[in-house]
Amino acid sequence: MTSSIVQKLMSLVTVISEARTPLTFSELVEQTGLNKSTLHRLLSIAADEQLVQHVKGSKVYLLGPKVFDLVRNAYSGYDIQAVALDEMMRLHAQFDGNVTLGVPNGTDVVYLRLIEAKGSLGGIQRPGMREPVHCSASGKALMAYLPPAVCDAMLSDHVFERFTERTITDADTFRAALREVRAQGFAANDREEYDHFLGISAPIFNYMGDPIAVLNIWTVHTRHSIDDIMGWSEALIASAQEVTRMIGGKSPD
């Protein structure tokens, strides 16, 4: 069946958006498989709607301002708590732990929402509570995916306060922990802030691949070991990836 003009237009915009460098008309013909007359017509429509822009000097095509307006409006309009709730509920039903949603705030993590475990775990974090990044799974999950220069700047004057014997207290050890997070796709906290709390966190990304939130499951060591909760990581990562997908985000390369 012949593709509709909408399908062809979306295919064209997708090719332009995914190109690592701006494309010329000839390169667009090659990559889209469209004939020249059809491509001319689609580019004209896309330019009129500000979905595509032509740079006359270098004779290449870029995404137009309308695309970025749509993305910006979408991101300003969604409520991450509402979007993540179904996945939080799924994790809560599957595992015997508290499920939280956190967002970065400087070198702290602020928790927006919490679903308590079926049995009380005691000393439960509440919405609005904060944790330093260096002693929380959530903080590590967020910091691990920042550009190195941004991470270094944030850590330059960070105070690595010791809370327990397991707390990371220097930047080099913390950076090593961040490399481990990137390797496995989630972060763990084994009683680094409190002597009885442990948990795992996985990041949620925006359309730029930046970490903007975390899903976290935590419990107490009298009920679960760190090996127990590490076994929950696959489901946690899947939930974080689903929330990322729902907000139009993407995992970084």
C-alpha cells in the first residue's frame, strides 16, 4: 500500500532528527529513498510548518523550531509523579519494599512520592525529604549519567559527610562507584546513610538522555540482604525504562 503523505513526512523528519550531522538534499534522497520531486514537496510542507529548516549557506537541513516547541510544551505539561505511578504500583506489588520517586536538586535527591511496603519498615522517608547524592542509591543513579564536566563541577565543593562506616567519604571512591552504576544500569546503597536501610535505584531520562528522576526500592537489612534486592534490579530497570519511554525520553549511548 502506498504510504500516505503524513507517513512520508514523519519518515523525513525522523531521518533528519537521527542524523549525526546535518544532511544535504542529495543525502536526504539517498537516506529516505524518496524521489527528488516528492522530497522537494515534503521539504516545502515541512518548512512551511516549521518542522524543518534549510541552512542556505551550507545547503543542509535541520529540525525546525516547531519540533522543539512541541517537545518543550510536552515536558512542561506532564507530571512525572502521575506518569510513573503505574510502574511504582507494579514494583510495589512485586516486591516487599518501599517504592519511591526522586528528582535531583543540586547535590541532593528530593523524594516526590512514596508507596509504603505492605509491612511497616520503620523510619520511612516521606515526600519532600532530601538525601545527599554520595550516600544514596538515588544520588548515584542520577550522578552516574551526567556529563563528566558537570559531575566534576558538582563534586568540586561537595562535603562527603560520613553517616555510617559504609559511607563513601571521598570523590575518587564516589567516581569509581558511578562507573559501576553505568556498567550495570542501576545503583545500590548498602547502609551508607543509615545503619539499617538499603536500596536500589534506576534512572529515568529525558529526550536529551539526561537523568531527570529515579525509581527506588528500599528495605531494611533485617528483612532483606543486599543480594536479595540486587535480584530486583532487572524489574526496576524495566520500570524506569518504561517511564522514560512514556515521557519521550531516551537512554544515553
